[in-house]
Amino acid sequence: MEHRRETTVKRAAFAHAVGRTRARASSLAPLEFRPVRTTRAFEEIADQIRRELSRRRLRAGDRLPPERVLAEQFGVSRNTLREALRSLENSGLLRLQKGATGGAFVRESTGEAIITGLRDMFHLGAIQPEHLTEARVLIESIVVRVACDRATADDVAALNANIEAAEKAARGKLPFYEQAALHLDFHRVLARATRNPVMSIVMEALIDVMQHFIREIGQTRNPWVMPSRRRFMKHFEARNADAAAAEMEQHLERLNRYYLSRWKEKDRAEAANG
């Protein structure tokens, strides 16, 4: 592989090459991509692009230069470059779009990589059901305490609206998984009330895996969910964080014991049929 001299991409040239999707401040430093000199070139390319992201020289919505330009800057073949771009796409950092208006775009931060990673760990067996259920109790307890302090009137209204929707779904005998989705949405609203994006992303990841877990153990309705919700909201609206957290912990621990017992029953049935 022929290595080219180190190139610093000037701001005006870069803007012309990539066709910026939005204007950027003129004081922003230029991108700096260097020719790679390792046997695992795609990893170094990915690292360099990550550094540009960390320095805010690349931001959500930006489009990277065309493949031809990038391959020349890095001193690699287009196949090697594509391997690096695909790895960044799999990490949730880039969005690769085909067509005349396509290219490699920096994605908005959604936490999708964390969610996908946790889900994959569960399916691979690196996360066992007891790990998942224990982590859920611990994290939810923190979420409740923080949300109890920071929740606005709109957050409280959203939580009560979720409870009303869940009760209506139960009365209307909606399919089980539609009702389960409403119950899980309650925890999303709680996490958003913390005003902490990390809490929201972690909660979303836990909920995603819980949905897969619930589908694996099969349908089961729990009559104690809604009474617990009403008790919880009484404490939450009174800003009694200790009582609200205690109610949530007790509810989740009871639910988790039930889920784990169902999981063990499923394992025994599969072993007997295997």
C-alpha cells in the first residue's frame, strides 16, 4: 500500500468537497486526517474519525468527504476505507446513505449502540436474567429518587396519563404485549423526568432487553401492577422520594421473582423436551 504525505484539510476545501448540510462557525478548526501506517488500517481510520468527533470538528448531521477524497487522505484503498466506515456505522456513529445525495453522515446521538450492545449481550448469554432483573431494581431506585426531585407538572401529568391508558387497555382487553408496552413506557417517562440523558439511555436499554425477556417467558398478566402504580404516584406527587423508591423496589422485586420463576419453568420444560 502506497502511503501518501500527511495532509491537513483546510476548512474551505473540506466544505467544498462535502457540501455541508449546515453552516459552521468560521473559527472552527479544520479536520485533520493522516495517512495510516498499520496492518489494521481500518481501525486507525475509525480512531481518527472518532477524534474529529471528540474535538467537535465533526458534528451531528455533517457529511464526511467523498470516498475518493478520504481514501486519498488516509492513503488506503476504498475497500479498506469502507470497512472503517461500516465499523463506525455499526457503532452508531455514522449513517451510510446510498445514491446521488448519499455519503457518510454523522448520526444524531441516540444511544442506539448501547441498547444494541446490551441486547446482544443478553442473547449471547453474557447477561443472565438475574443480572438483568437485579440491575433494573438498582437503577430504577436511583431514577425514582432523582425524578422525584426534578419532575415537573408535565412529567407528573404524563405519568398519570400513562396509568390511565394502561387501565383503559386492561378494561378493553387489548393484546398482552400492547399492555406490557404501556407498562414499560411508564419507566421511560420516569427516566426522562430526571433530565439526565444517561439515565434515559440506560433505562431505554434495560426496557429493550426486558421486552425480549418477557417475550421469551411468554404472556402473563400481573394484577398487582396497577395498584402499585397508584400507590407510587401518591408518594411521587408528594415528593416523598424514600416512599416512592420503596414502593417501586417492592413492586419490581415481586415482579422479578415471578419472571425468574417463569424462566426456570421454561428451562425445565425445554430440558425435558430436549
